[in-house]
Amino acid sequence: MASALRMRFRTAGGQAAALFVLAGAVGLVNVLLPGPSNYNRPVVSVINVAAMIAGVLAWVAPWPRWSPNATLWLVPVAISLVCLSDSYGGTPSTVYGVYFVVVFAWVGMWHPPSTSVRLAAPAAVSYLLPVALSDVAPDDFVRSVGVVIPVCVILGEIMSATIDKMRQAHEAQERASAALEAAMITDELTGLGNRRKGHQLLESLEEGHALMLIDLDRFKTVNDTFGHAEGDRLLAQLGEFLRGAVHNSDEMFRYGGDELVIIQRAVAEHPVDVAELVLHGWRLLSPTTTLSIGIAVHVAGHSMSQTFGEADSALYAAKKAGRDRAHMHGLSPAPPPERLRLVRPA
């Protein structure tokens, strides 16, 4: 509860609500103090109660559903209450301008640069409103608008510019942190998760999840025949292919060398069918060499290492049976496919 209140107070609407309630409470306390003869205490009390009600409404309003500029509607409400209170003698002349400063400080805190500049003219007119409603227009009061409003605008713009720079720096830091975090768990060559990410994914295996261990057939021969640059290109091609070949719920990583892993989270399709689709799609690309896939389904009570070992054994069986195929732990190997070949890259 306390955490939710703190989070609410850290929003534009929450802080405005607190300022409304605080100003209303201070005004009500001020009603109890001795004042001038033209002080209309009942009306001023109503105005202060209205300020507190405005604060409650600002607190419960669904600001996140609306435009960020929606909170600017609180500015005319606040200034109107200040001017009305002053018209009925409820705002001491020494603090009248302070309320405007507080309003512009809030604007600078929560709204972008130039907002305070756009509010300058209507704020100046509002500032002089009590003079228009009064029979007496003190010279010092009229002259003060030329000081108070510029000070408000300057303060608001300084705060807006400062906070905007702080926000940009914070966003840049978050982007850099996210990029660094992603780089720490991403394999640079394939664009899939790296071994560090793989351990995290393997630890998250649940009953029914399928683990597919993928290996490029005769990868050493590819490197020896066509060079390591072709081997790297082939791995990069495989990573790109896999990212578009599996479901969004499936996760992939490079375990090491030419071994890649798919963890099939969804159980709507049989793992062997998914693996066959991967093999078929890879063949359509006319790659330099083919794939073999070993499959194991995680069983409750088994360790991650045990499931990975079963997938590795299934991969070995697929290789032994002729490569370019998928084999699932616990099933009999399928008949051998066409003779394996290496294709010279274009």
C-alpha cells in the first residue's frame, strides 16, 4: 500500500493532487487566523474545500489513459482557485505570486520545454484578474506582474530543460544497459542466445518441453574444404534461418561450435514434426551441408543434464543412421535419407 502511494506521488497527477490538498489545508488553517475586514471567510473556506476536492479528483483520475498533456488542465484550475481566493481576501498579498511560482515549477517538472512560455500570457491575464474584480488597483500589485510572471516562466523553462536532459540521459543509460545485457547473452555469429543464455533456458525446462540439439553435418569438412570463412557464413545463415523457422514461444541458443539448441515450449505440435519442418526448410536453401537433429522431451524428476544427454544420444543416433535427419530419444531411427553431400557455396 505504501509503495503504491509512493509510486502515485511520483506522477504528475499525484504531485498536483498533493499540492491542491496542501494548499487547501493551508488556506483553511489561514481562515482561523485574524485577517482584514474585507476577508470573506465563508467564501474563502468554500474555495479551499474546492481545492482539496480538486486534489482528490486529481489523485484518482486515470491519467495514464490520457495524453501526457492532459494534466495541463490542472493549471487553469489551480490559477482560478488562487485568483478567486485573492479576490475575496483569502490569499495574503505576500504569497499571491508564490502560488504562481509553484504552479510553473510543477509545469517545468512534468512538461517539456516551451510549455511555460506558452502559458505566460494567460497566466499574466489571470494574475491581474483580482484587480479587475476590485475597486482598488494597487500600483505595486500591477507592477508585480512584470516580475512574477517572467520569473515563473524562467523557472519553469530551466526545470523543463534540466529534467528533459536528465530524462534523455536516463533513457540513453537504459538503452546502453539493455544493449550490454543483450550482448552478454547473445552469440555474435548466429544472433541466437549464447551458452550463458542457454544455461538459463535449460534451467527453465518443464515437463513436456522438447529439447532439440542441432548439429551441422561434417562441419569440419566444410571448414577444411571451403575455409573457415564459409563455416562462419554457414553458421550465420543457420541462425538467421532458425529465427524465422520456429514459433515465437520456442527459444534457441548456440551451445558451442556448430551445435545449436531449440527448446520447444508449445506442445501443440509433435517435436519430430517440428524438426522435420526445420530440416525441410533448410534443404530448400541449398546450403553447403545438411543438419542432424537429436530430440528429447523433458520428464518430471529428470535433471537438465539428463534431458540434454538424451538429446545428445539421439543426435548421435541420427548421425550414425546417415545424417540429414531428426531422431527422437526412445524411438527407432527412421530409414536413411538421400546420400549426404557437400554443396560448394555460390
